[in-house]
Amino acid sequence: MKIIDNFLSKEEFKELKDTIISDSFPFYFSNYVSDFSEKKDVAMLYFLHTVYTGGNPTSECFPLIAKNLLSKLNILSLLRIKINCYPRTEKIISHGKHKDFSNNHKGSINAVLFSLNTCNGSTVLENGTEVKSVANRALFFDCMTIHNSTSCTDKKARFNININYF
């Protein structure tokens, strides 16, 4: 695990944040965060925007993310990029523990979780390390690491970008 604060320049971060956290950016509803069994729990919901999957860009914001984030990573093969929006909840909700990908892949799959806003939400790794959501913070870890996200209570929503790559 590695954490880098102020990962992007102020200008790069502002461009990315202002594009995504806006009234016109499209997010799509999911009634579970990490585990299909969560579907029954009304607190386990979020909104997402898939940027890259299946070997192809799926969003008009891919060039912006490629320019500002991907250009700073040593990527051999990109697997997925998605943007998460966890709405504020009355109390902190811990979502289901999961791995981003199964172990059907050869080699280590990297995960970068990039925070777009500061809030009291976090990502909790299997060893108990809690990484707070801090604007412009990049959390690097092996995506085979069991982890979970949480909601927040102090902002309207928690926003981050999840990138998985070799």
C-alpha cells in the first residue's frame, strides 16, 4: 500500500474535479456496492460511471482521465476505470468486503483509488488500515487485497476514481 497526497497539480486536479463533480456529469444507479447480497439492504447503494472496461473507453471523459491520471501511472495493460459516487448517509455505512478482481489473472493487478473530495468516508484494507478520503489523494494497492468502502456523513457524497491495471 502506498498513499500519495497532492497527486496531481492544482490545475490538473481542478479540471478533473470540476468536470466530474458537476450538475451535468452522468452517474448511474446501482442498488448494491460490492456484493449482490447487499441488494436487499436499502443503505447499500451508490452511483457509478464506467470510463473504461473490456479493453475500450466507454465515456467521453476518458481523454481527460488519461491526460491527468493515467499519464502518471506505469500501465502495461488497463483493465477498468470507474468513478464512484457514494451518497451521504445518516451514519457511516461500511460496504461489503471484496476484491476488485478474482484471481483468474496472471501477475499482480494494481489498484489506484483517487479521491475527488475530502470527507469522513474511507477505504478500509484487510489489515484494518483505514485510508480517509482526502481530495487529490491517490491510494495504491494490490487489487487482490480484500477491502471495503464506506459512505460519508459530512458531505453530500463521497467521490473517487477507481483504476485497475497491470
